[in-house]
Amino acid sequence: MHLKRTTEHFQASNNTALKSIAHIVALFICFLAGAIAGCLWAIWSRPHFGLESYLCDHFFFAAQRGISASLLTTFFNFIRWPLTAFLFAFTPFGFIVIPALMLLRGFFLTYTITSLAVIFDSSGLIIAIALFSVTLIFELPALFTFSCESFRYSRSK
């Protein structure tokens, strides 16, 4: 009797683990599709004619004056994507919006990084690393964690 309950518990937890892995894979595919689309769009669209002079002026001004951002603004910029995924977990259409959110995040992130690389060549990659290193190290894992749990929760409704 005890062995049967243990076996049923193991099978139930194994099913939960498989569903979690399936959710992670599905959301990663959405993110990857957005990332590929963002990269290709930045290379093929060539909207960089006016953007190059704008960014050069912005970087020059920032070097002259310095950049300051409030802690609250920085914190909000860090948590806005994971917070959005968390909030959509409680809506009836979260299982549709959360994969779309991952697709958009992948698109916007790689579009920006690729645009910087296209505009400024190798120094654009250094600029992208400086701008997005914290995002890539901390915010993306948080986004995937919140998105997976939110997606699982919204699907269970």
C-alpha cells in the first residue's frame, strides 16, 4: 500500500516536472523566434540613417554631462517585463499573452543589440555589452522564471 502511494506520488511529480520543462521550452522557442526576427529586422530594414547621428549626439552629451537615473526608474526598468508576466498570470488570457511577451522581449532586445552592432561596428558590440550586461545576467533569468510560473498558473485556470 505504501509503495503504491509512493509510486503515484513519484509519477505525479514526474508529470509536473515534464509539464514545467514543456513550458520552459515553449517560452524559450517564443523568445528565440522573437530574437531571430529582431536580429533579421535590424539587419534588413536599415532604419539607421538618422539613428546614427542621434546616438552619437546622445553619447557625446552623456560623456560631457554624465548620466544620472533615479533608483526607482532603474528598478522599474529592471522589473517591468517580469512584473508584466506575473500580472498576466491572473488573467484568463495569460496563456496567450505570456508567450507573446517573451516573443516581444526577444525581438526588442536583439533588435537593439543588432542595431548598435550595425551602426557602430565592433564598438557597437561594446556599447551593447555595457548597456545590456545587467539585463542579460539578471533580468532575463528572472523573466524566464516568472514567465514559466505565470504561464503554468494561467494554464491551470
